[in-house]
Amino acid sequence: MKSFRDKRRDGRPHQPTKSGGAQPRPPENRPAVKADARPRDQHIVKPDNQPEPKSAPRVLARRDGALPAEQLPVILEVAPNADYALLDSGTGQKLEQYGPYRIVRPEGQAIWQKALPAKDWERADAVFTGDTDEEGIGRWRFPKTPLGETWPMKHDGIDYLGRFTSFRHVGVFPEQASHWDHMAVLITAAKRPVKVLNLFGYTGLASLVAARAGAEVTHVDASKKAIGWARENQEMAGLGGKPIRWIVDDAVKFAEREERRGSRYDIVLFDPPAYGRGPRGEVWQLFEDLPALTDLCRSILTPKPLAVVLTAYSIRASFFAIHALMRDTFAGMGGKVESGELIIREKSAGRALSTSLFSRWVA
């Protein structure tokens, strides 16, 4: 499914960018990265244009066997660092440092008052306004000087591109770093070949972390543009030789085909949107479709799997709900289900900004 990530908990939805949007203005005094750079075709698998018959609803039944052990609530925290920091937040906004730039964006969770004085907020390099229908960076205001669409960023030594998108986001979700670090440890400790499936993979930071740790990665997203961005990040990171398959496809349809083909994975990551559409018009509704997809993720695990990680950004849910779903789904497999929230620790006043819910089964 195409992840309508603008429907996360930090503000009202906006329409996602369409292909062929306005070209970015190059930044002053530094080379611009072309927004229309295309990945090498041989690394991208595209769905054919033939309509696929609608799948029969997956029959779900409560599984036999003991429920996995549990740990909750688990709060996974991202603290300010040299590459990213939540500088301040309040009154429905957040002030963040992404590499060289200070950025102001909406944040519905920030119902408290700002801790920093107005002059610190006024030093922002970019402010998301969302007050036009223009594609690309037209929904951003640059108080100091016009900026290009992309700029260099880094996560734990992996270079990638930050990106001003028309739907408020900047090409990375830093709160996911806790999951990335945990996954890298599992891959390294396995001391064997590991296959990772990243569904709703977006711009690919999780896939790059997994590949650098030694895994063979399959990255799936319904957005051709997001796959292009992910491929740019792979080249930016110098990981072009790593085994990553970039696949433009509906996440559910792809997983169903993998089940039929007998393809199996040691780690499955899935970060579904509250609502989305696949490349052939498939409709995704989180509360209706999540149980079947979770069951499907179990069915495509290897005999000795390592983990399944679910992240949910829906305001209607609680981590108790997805925790119960994950424990039921992985009954009889042993291991442990850990569930809670991903938070970012604020630099100014030390407040915790909750960004999403998660639940992960670990063998």
C-alpha cells in the first residue's frame, strides 16, 4: 500500500506528492541533488499492469499453543544527537534540527507550551505551512534563503538525503532508530545468513541498516517515487553493492505471493498507514486489515525466525490492542512480545514526545 504517512498523529492530513511535481530550487553555494534522479532499473521490480484478481478474505482462527512471554509497557527513546534533535515543542508545533537545518513542523501531540523563546524558533531555516496546493517544496517557507528539495543527512555513519516533501515529512522518521539498532544487533548476533522483509518501507533507512549489518533485504513500497528516493539513499550511503531488492508493489499482495511461492524471511518489519491505496487501487484500512496482515507475516517466517516488528501511528489504537494481536498471532512460537511507544526526548525541557505505538515479537 502507498503509505499515506500524513495521517500520522502529528497533524491533519495532506495530499501526497504526485509524480512530475515542480522541480526544486537549488540551494545557494552548494550543488543540488536532482529531485528527478532515477535509480538503476535493474534494481527495481515493478508490478505488471495486469489487474490481479481480488484475494479471498484470509480466514483467521485463534492459534493453539502457549502465548509468548510479554513485556509492557516498553518505552523506546531517541535522545538528541549530532545528526538529529528535537529542540523544542509546544502549541501544536515542533522545532527540530536535521543536520544543518532547523525545521518547524506541525505536531498535534505537543499540547503544552513552548520552552524556548520566540527568537529561537524564528531562527528556523524551513517552516512547513501547507497553505498551497503546489507540489514538491511549495508548501514550505524558507525564512532565510531558498533551499533545495534535498540535503545530506547521516544516521550512525549511513549517509542519506533529507527531503522537503509536500506532505510535511522530511524523508526519515528518527524515532524508528531504536528499532533499527535492535534489528542490526539481531542480524549480527545470528552468525548466519539473514533475510529481512521491509513492508511499507518508504525511503529505506531500515533497509540500509539491515543490509549494512549483513542481511539480504527485500524492500516493498507501493510508491514508485518513494522507491526512487530509497534507491538514491542507497547510492548516497555507498551501499550500492549490498543485496537489496527494491519492489514497487502493494504490501499485502506481495506478501500473499511470497506465501504461495514458499519464500521465507527471518525478520519482517511492517509500518502500515492508517489508510492507503496500492498501485492497482487496493484499499488498506488499518483496523480492518491489520489482523490478516499480521497473520500473513507469521506465515512467511523461516523455521528459525528472529523477529517481527510492527509500528502503528493510528490515534484510535493503543499499544495494548496491537500487543494482544501480536501475542495471539505468535502463540505456540515461544519468544516474547514487547509493546509500547516510540518517543523522542526533547532537548529544551526534557519532555517526551510520543510519536507512535509498536509491538514486536522476538524469538
